[in-house]
Amino acid sequence: MFTIARAIGDRKIEATGLNNIAFMLLLQGNLEASSKTSEDGLSLAREIGDKYLVVRFLIYYSVESPRGTTRSGDLEEVLDVCATGGL
């Protein structure tokens, strides 16, 4: 899915594919690769304005980060999107 989406230029499906890959890497315990994939996907999700995927990537990133290193503003952004009905 991801490769095809990238080849045909479907940015939303590409971002969704990155989300799925980040989640699978997270489940496998590969936090470094999951974090990198989440960063790439978060950037793309923000670029296309997909708030649902932005929230998912931010949540994955917070889980992937070692305790105490969650980036400032990530969880606040999740709460803000949810509170404003952005989903």
C-alpha cells in the first residue's frame, strides 16, 4: 500500500501507510525505527492537514520516547485537536 501510494502520489494513503509501519515497528519493539517513521509521517500528515493522523503519530511518538523525553507540546496538541472537534 505504502509503496503504491508513494508511486502514484497519493499523500493521504502514503501517510496512512507510514502510520501502519510505525505502529508495527512499535509492536516489534523497534523504537528507533518507529520514531523515525513517526517523524516522517507526522510531517506528511501536517503537510496534508490530516488531524486524525497527526494525533495518531503524536501518540505513537509519545509511547516511543523514553520516559521523560516527550517533546514539549505534543500531548497538548493532541488534547487541543480533540477538544476543538478536529477529529
